[in-house]
Amino acid sequence: MSDVQTGTVTTKVPARLDRLPWSRWHWMIIIGLGTVWILDGLEVTIVGNISGQISKAGSGIHITQGQITGFGAATYVAGACIGALFFGWLTDRFGRKKLFMITLGTYLVATALTALSFAPWWFFLFRFLTGFGIGGEYAAINSAIDELIPSRHRGRIDIVINGTYWAGAAAGALISVPATNDLPVAIGWRVCFGLGVVLGLVILLVRRNVPESPRWLFIHGRGQQAEDLVTGIEQEVERETGEHLAQPRQSITIHQRKSIGFIPIARTMFGTYPRRTILGFSLFIGQAFLYNAITFGYAQILATFFHVTTNPGYYFAVIAVGNLFGPLLLGPLFDTLGRKPMIAGTYILSGVLLLGTAWLFDAGALDATTMTACWCVVLFFASAGASSAYLTVSEVFPMETRALAIAFFYAIGTAAGGITGPLLFSSLVSTGKVADTVVAFVIGASLMILAGLVEVFLGVKAERKGLEEIASPLTATEQPPSVGAAAR
């Protein structure tokens, strides 16, 4: 392209973005990009809660509940892992905006075709492609949000946005009740998937107005475009707030490149920042097993052990609403108390509480209502912790590796916990033995506690610091001391 010119450039773009006061423009970014987690929560919860309906005779597809919550869940997660890697690489290479439009389009088409399923193979194929689109969203969206949100707000905004997964989960749980009770068995579950398409279309309309990341632009040879974009944002914010924005002193000098190869990116992650890489793996594996294994199969637990075969969505809606409050209430503390105490605390505490739930379940002291209450408490803390995993890997690696780093850790961690988790959990619950299900609980709890301990020793103090201070860009002419210099 003619506007792509490489050379050495000095810019204040990062500092100019970080010093912006909060405005309607930032809300537009959150609504346009952050709502993707609502879609993911909607997808996962709807499938879990309508699995019994899809498996009924006359549903239009001959499939068992175990296939849906086991292999079906695993194919969705496998698609998300592959999609994250594929689209994550493209996002770092071709920009955030192009990819977060393509990934949402992929999700919309695949979800619509899932609603038309007539055979198991068709259902599994388009569950895979739905996950493929969602996985790509994680890489493109997390990187764009972090690069557009001021550093003093980045922690709480990331935590809350990732936590809106549970708003989608609550909506999916509640939608599944009338859809499966008031509509014919062959229609209700298809309507549930169709509602996901409608929500995605609304998000697509808003997302058209979200700009490219100025940070990505100036590194990839489009310095003037980045400067013009930030100037326009500043003028909009000044008109809204009525305050004059003084020019910051901080600047950064970089060697612009059209693209950056995979080898330098891999060398950075494993050679320059090995401790951060171990940290990312630990956080993702812990939360991925807990969430993908348990939430995909919660309806199966209710049916198997508490004989709740109708309206399981009500129980899950209570859990989802409780979980939404975790990020909302705890999110600000990630910017004030700091990353390390909050990430370690939420991981370890949720793991300990899950062990307590497993003990009560094994003792026969829980019914459907009290089990739901226990999960509300566990996931109040776990949801904030899980959100912090995405925050961590999106801010502790250099700009040029950000989207691929998110994709890499999401794919590896989720593959370990999200593919094996549902398969293992479904097989353990299907035995109908309490002891087998307790084993799954203990595995999830142990991984969360271990991840919290890794954060204690390897965590990075990134609160209220600019992204370039936490990890200097690979293309910077000088590599200034960063907060991770002693914690690589």
C-alpha cells in the first residue's frame, strides 16, 4: 500500500493515548469490542442447557447428551484454539481492525448454520467453526482493547470486559428455558442459536466505527495515519470534556517494519521472557480446565445427581449473575492493590473453595440449590482470576507479539483444559458415581491453586504502567528498563 513507509520514527502516540481522560469514545470501544465475551458465554451456556432438548426424540438430529457436552464441547474448544492461532498471527501481521471484522463474520455464519443441523457431523462441524471464529476474536479483541484503553484504567476494564462472559451465560441460561418449554422440540434449540446470530449482527454494526490500533499503525510503517487518528480522537475528547489536553513529554523511537516474522516473535516469548511464558501457561491451563470442563457439563451434573431434568437454565442463570459480580466488584482492585496480590488471591481462594465444595458434595450434604450456591461463591473469585489471565498475557509481551501471544497461550492452555476437560468431565459424570465427579472437582481446584502460586513467584507488577514500559517494542531503537527486567 502507498501509505506504508518504513524507517526510523519518533512518536508520542502511546503517551497521548494513555493520558486521555475517560470519554464516550472509550465507551464506544468497549461496546464495539468487549461484547464478544457475551457471545462466548451465550454459546457455551446455551449448548450446555439445551443439550437435553437436542438429544430428545423428534429434535431433528439423532445425537446423545453425552456427545453434545463431551465431543461437541471439545470440538468447539478445538476450533477456538486453532482459530486463535490462525487469526492471532494474521492480527499481528495485517492489523486489529481487519481481523476483528472477519472473526465476527465467521462466528455469525457458523452459528447460523449450526441452527440448521440435521445430523451429528453437521452439528460438530459448525460447532468447530463457531469456536474458530470466537478464538480469533480473543486474539484480535484483547490486543486492540489494551492498545486503546488508557493505562490507569486497563486492568479494571480488561477484567470487567472478560467478565461479561457471564452476562452472556445468564442470558443463554434464561433464553433456554422458554425456548425449550414453549416451542416444539425441533424448533426451540434452533431458535437459541439464532438469537446468537441476532446479537452478533448488532455488535457488527457498532464495531464498524472502531478504529485500527494507532500503536499497530506506527510500528508497521503508517506513522502519519497513526498521528492523524490520535489527533482526531483527542479533538473528539476535548469537545466532549471541555478540557485542553497538554502534549506529553514521553516519546518512543522505533524502526518501522511492514511485518515481523514468527521466529523473532518465538525468540522473544521463549528466550527473552521465559518466566512470563511459564506464567501465561499456568494461568490459562488453570482457568481453562475449571471453566470449560465444569460449565459445559453443569446441566449434566444437575440431571445425574439431583434429577433436575427440566429448566436447568434457572440454576445456571443464578451462577452466571453471581459470577458477573466478581469482575465488577473486584476489577478496580487490580489497578489499585495491584496485579500480583489480586491474581494470586483470586486463583488460590477459588481453588480452596472448590475443594470445600467437592468435600461437601462427596459427603452428600448438597442438593441442587446448595450446590448452585457453592458454585456462585467459587466462581465469584474464579471469574475475576480467569479474566486476569487474558489481561496478563496481553500486557506483558511486546507490541509486535501481543495478538499472537494471546492466541498462543489461549490455544495451549485451553487445549489442555478445554478439550481434555470436557471429555474427562463428561466421562466421569456419566458414571453416576459421586466419587468420580469429585475427582474432576479436585483436579480443577488443584490447577487453580498451582497457577496462583506461580503468580506469587513470577507475576509482573504491571498496574497503571504503559504497555511500552512493561515490555518495550521489539522495533524500539533503545530498550529502556521495564517492570519485567528482573522478572523475565
